[in-house]
Amino acid sequence: MNYLNYIFLFVAINWDPLTKTVLTFDAMGRSLVILIFLVLINNILVNQKEFFKTLNNKAILLWFIWIIYNCINWYFTGFNDNYLTLPFFILIRLVLPLLVMVVVFHEFNKNKIILLKFLFFSFLFYSFIGFFILGSFDSSDQMLGVLGNNTPLNTTFLAFITMLLYYEKRISLLSLAIISAYIILIIFFSASRKAFGSLSIYYILFIVSLLTYKPIYRFLSVIIAFGFYSLIENFLYSSVLGERLLNTYDSGKIYNNTGYDFLNYFGDRLYFYLVGIDEFIKSPFNGIGLNNFIFKTQSKMVIHSEYVVQFLECGIIGITIFIFFKYWFIKRIKSLNFNDKISYVILAGFTSIIFLQYSAWTYSFCMYFVSYGILMGYLNKQKING
């Protein structure tokens, strides 16, 4: 067990709550940059053979190429950011998530159970601090608090880790139910639509996995499905989250000038897709440059969609690399053995990211790359077993 790697993962995952509580003096992330270099040096010098073996992975190589491409592309498009200088942006927004993915994959190959347990407590820490310590309980609207949507989104990854631990036989079904209630509580009061959608994917596929299990589990899955349906039916008309879900279509109407009503279901995210297509036509080859949306358009918000980030800011070149990166996972998921119940959780983990990327940018957030690292570990194991 490489203790520095685990310290790095905890700090990287929980950087936001840490800087709002104990590390308030380092909002720029200087200590995080130092930690990045320490982890790189430690793994290259101490775990050289194993670490370079970990790096010999096409998904890692593809994302590294994606980063290099965007750094070169800034030479042509210019770089803009209101908070970070170019070196800090590259290290914290691009290198950090990549290194998180690499370290998770590396430690998974050494001892996946220790890693999963550690990640469980890391995401549990984030959700507890984000919701109960830094949350906003005096609001009649979304109880997001200081960390905004990051709290419910990180909490959905807690569901992913918990389900993996259940099928790895490290926690009981009762423990899974208690943790699930805790997760649902946070998502419900945070009223995050994308977090709710992500969580629904996890539990739907988990229920499907139980349907193919022992008769008692089939019975339990029916009870869970019925309870889940009843919960949705009741809260749609009596909660902030339900109201936001029901208003999605009307939110889309505000921005939809295409004449195609079905696009209203994109909700307020439709704005980014329509503006993105218009701007993409002007510079399709290499895009407008990563993180340049608010500086080169009239928008006051960053792009809330990874897909728009890829085709608009990164252009045809960037989105091609992105598609090849995704295809690495899709190709291996297609060959999963679904007689092994954990395959449903792996599928849910990847599908959840696909869904979230429709309404959130993800390239700079570590929790997505934690999931990528775990998926790589399981899919690589599947390939070896095959």
C-alpha cells in the first residue's frame, strides 16, 4: 500500500470541502500542485516498474493526448481564465484528474478491496461535509450550500462504490440499504436533477441484477422497484426536485427557436447545445479553445455539457480523441459476462457518466476520473480473465 497515493486520492477528491474548512489559506491550490509532483516523483522512483506498466494503457494514453492537444491548441485560440494562470490551470484542471485516474487504476491492480473501502470513506467524507456542515438548511429551494451541485454529484459516486463493495461481499444488503437511504436523502434535498438521473441509473441496473439472482432476491427487487416507483410518483408533485423535473420541458421552451418541440426536453441545457452548434460552424476544426466559451460568446455561464465542450471548444480533433477514449470502455463493456452481477454495476458506472456529461462538464473533476480508473481496473481484469 502506497500511503502517499492514498493521501493524494483523499485530498484530490475532497479538495473543495477541505479548502472551505481547514485549508482556507490555499484556494489557489499550491499545496495540491506540490502533492501532484510528489506523487509523480514517488511513483516514478519507488514504483517505477509497476507504475510504467500501469501507464501502458490506451485509455490513459488517449486522455494524455487529449490534454497535449488542448495545450497546443491554446497557442492558436488563446487561453482565458478568471482565476487560474495557464500553468495552474493545466496542472489542477487537466493533469490532476488524469493522475487521479492513473493512481486509482494503479492501486486497483495492487489491491482493489483496500482501494474501494478507502474511496467509500473518501466520498462519504465529501457528502457529509458538503451537505451537513457546508449545506444550506434555511433554504426552501435547493439545499446545495457552499459546494453547489458538487455535493449531490459526488454522492452519486458513493452509490457506485457501495454497490461494488456489496457484490465484492464486503458489506451486507442491510448496510447497502442504510447507505442508500443516506444517499437518497442528500440527493432529494439537494434537488439536483442530474444527480437524481445518475442515481436512478445505478438503482435501475442494480434491481435488474437482482432479478437474475436467487428467488428471494427477485422478490426483494420487486419490493425495491415498487418502493422506488411510489417514491417518484409521490415526490414529483410535492418536492423541489419533483418541481424542477416537471419544469424541464418549460425551461427548454425558453431557448428553443428551432421549431422542434422534442428539443425542449433538453431543458435549460438546450441553450448550450444551440449556441454551441452556431459557434462550432465558425471554427469546426480546432474549436474556440478549452475554457474559452464565456470569453468568446455572450454567455455568462461556462458550458454545462461535456459534449458541447468537446465539439465546440476542442473542435473535430478534440472530440475525435474523446470518442476514441470512450470507445475503449464501450468495446470492453460489450464483452462483459452479465452472469457476474458486478457487471451491472460496471455498466451503471459508465452509463451514469454518459448521462451526466449531457448536462455537466466533467474533464476537470476528479470524481469522474476515479470512476474511469475503477472501470479500467475491472475491464482490464475482465480482458485478462477472458
